[in-house]
Amino acid sequence: MADKERKLKHVGFIMDGNGRWAKARQKPRTFGHKKGADAIIDVLEECFNNGVTVVSLYAFSTENWSRPKEEIDAIFDLLDNFLKKYSKKLYEKKARLVISGDLSPVSKGLRERCEKLVADTACFNEYVLNIALNYGSRNELVRAFNLLKGKGEEITEEDISKALYTADLPDIDLVVRTSGEMRLSNFFLWQCAYAEFYFTDVLWPDFNKEETKKAIEWFYGRKRRFGGIENA
Ligand code: FPP
């Protein structure tokens, strides 16, 4: 297998288990989200230090609107604070911020912070932090097909890839989902076509550098054949 195929470029994290982590400590769910947001900084650093160039985070799905308003507001506040804090790091690392999702229903403050950071970091291409915010993969695909509707010729795979929020990003190589759940939950279905899936019982707030390293090492232990056969 060619070395280029073996390289782990893009990791997607489904950050699950914040609520259970808080419940186990008799704390409100928002406390779990706070600890979950704190965990992200180390995970990103470990990914970027181990050759990963693109990280996607599932921060808020199109289905998460069914949660209590207080919890939704807390998640958006945490996101806003995270972006405030992490923006310095984006410039230091020459990392581009991508937001996948429809920002129209989020607060003006958060929307403008996202839009500004996306525009200001658009010139960077060493690393990418892709945050899925009010994101759902089916929704993204419907949006893409509608964007392509007027195209007279036959639609190709490339056309669809280019019409997604992740247009110029490589496919996801590895999906990490914490908390023991084994579902994709509408997370980048198209981009995960050839991804490896790493499931761990660790709850997201406990996911740290060591756990990140374990997931990366696990990936490199997998044989990826992309539908072919070994040693072909
Ligand atoms: C899933 O755990 C987690 C979420 C829906 C929100 C994730 C948000 C953060 C980690 C904080 C903000 C994000 C960023 C990028 C700074 P859950 O609440 O479903 O946990 P449970 O299954 O144990 O209830």
C-alpha cells in the first residue's frame, strides 16, 4: 500500500458523553459540556503534532435543537468562548477555520465571530479546524444537490464533493466516537465513505492526549484497501 494512502490526514470527532460524565458527578449537563470544551485544546494539539492536518469536530447537530434551551445556549456560549480563546492558536499554527453548517439560526454574535475567523484564516493552509455547527449530513447533501440543480450536464462525484461545506478538504480517514455509542449520527456521511471507525467507552470530557494518541496508533494498525485487495 502506497505511503500516501496510509497517512492519517483528517480525523473527525463525535464528542459524545458530556451529559453522562456530568451526571456521574451529580452536576448539571452543562458542566459536562464545559469540561468537554476544555478537552478539545489538548486533542487538537496532539492531532496536529502527529501529522494530522485536518480535524473535524461535531459541536452541534441539526437534531440538537430538540434539547432544552438552557443547554443549547450553554453549548453556543462555550463555542463562542472557545473561538475567542483558540483564535490566537489558529494564527500561530497557520490553521484555517471552516464552519460546516447553517449559521443563520445562531446568535448574531456567534455568527459574526465565526464568519470573521473563517475569513481571516482563509489564507492559511497548513492545518484546518472544521467545526460542524448546526450541521447534519443529509441536510448538507440536500443543499449540495440544490446548488447543482441548474447544472446542465451529468453530475459527478467531484461536483458533489465540491458543493459540500468541506469542498476543499480531504475525505475523513478516521472517525473517533467516544462514550461507547456506535453510530454515525448524520456526521459527514459522504466524506466518511472510506473512513475507519474508532469507538471508545471513554466519555468525551476524559478524552485527552493519551487517548488521542491511542486512536491514531490504532488507525496506523489498520490495513486500508479502499475496495482493492492486499498487495495488488
Ligand atoms: C454530546 O454529548 C455533545 C454535544 C451534543 C455537544 C458537544 C459540545 C461541546 C463539547 C462544547 C462546545 C463545542 C466546541 C467545539 C467548543 P451528550 O450531551 O449527548 O452526552 P450524553 O450522551 O452523555 O448525554
